[in-house]
Amino acid sequence: MRRALALLPAVVLAFAVAGCGGGGDGGNGADGSPLSKAEYETKIQTIVKDVGEQFADVDIQENTTEAIDQAVDALEEIADELENVNPPEEIADLHRDLIDGIRGLADELPGFAEKLEATEDPSEAISILFGSESIQKLAQVQEKLKEAGYTIELNETETTP
């Protein structure tokens, strides 16, 4: 299952940020107030894009351990950056859940690698990934953000025009 293992960091990073919306640049409200919906989407996309670009140069085929370590670092950096964002009040709990899910995923990632390396069955590999508590949490956050009207951008390195 070396192929699934080699793809793990990229798949996990993309999934972790899938709940983040599209846009350009933004920041916390000028007076420290919560961001508007548009500002939040823009800020989140900027964070994800910046971290995603740093991760894009990782050759996951060459050194899986290094790639996993870099994916963990990228996930932790996204969570750290998200800690500095003041989300709209109506999604403050979802924002916290997003951060918690990303941190949980960073913690689980090395274990995924070990499990995937030990399996030969592709369906078992999928079960390992989607059986993860943090991935399930992130999927729920993504769905709730979508229900709340927040744009879901699945490609973390591109912005919506």
C-alpha cells in the first residue's frame, strides 16, 4: 500500500482545509470585532493558500517520513493561523471545531502512515482514513459551514475569481 501511503500527506492536507472558503486577502475587524462572512472567507483562503504553497514543493514520492512530517507541520501552521482569526459570531463554534479537527488530524497523521503501510487492501486504506475521528469531525464542520452559507473551496492553492 506504498502508493496510498505516498499520497497520504497531500490528501489529508487537502481534506483538512476543505471547509475553508474562497477569496483573496483579509484580516480581523479593524476594531478587533469579528470578521464579516466575506472577510472570514477571504482570510481563511489566504491562510490555506499560503500554507498550501509551502507544502506544494514536497516530493511525497521521495521521502514519505519527511513528507508526513511536513504535512503535520503544515496542519499545525494552519491551526495556529486560524487561532488568530476572529470569525463571525454565528460560526465561532464551527471555527473552533475546525481548529480542533485540524490539530487532531496533525496528531493522527503519523499513525495513518503506519496503518497504511501495513495494509495491501485499498478499501481498508480508505476505511483507515475515513474512520478517523478528526477527519469525521472536519467533514461535519465542512457540511455545517456549507449549510451556513459559507463557500467551500476544495482546492487550497487556488482562489475563486
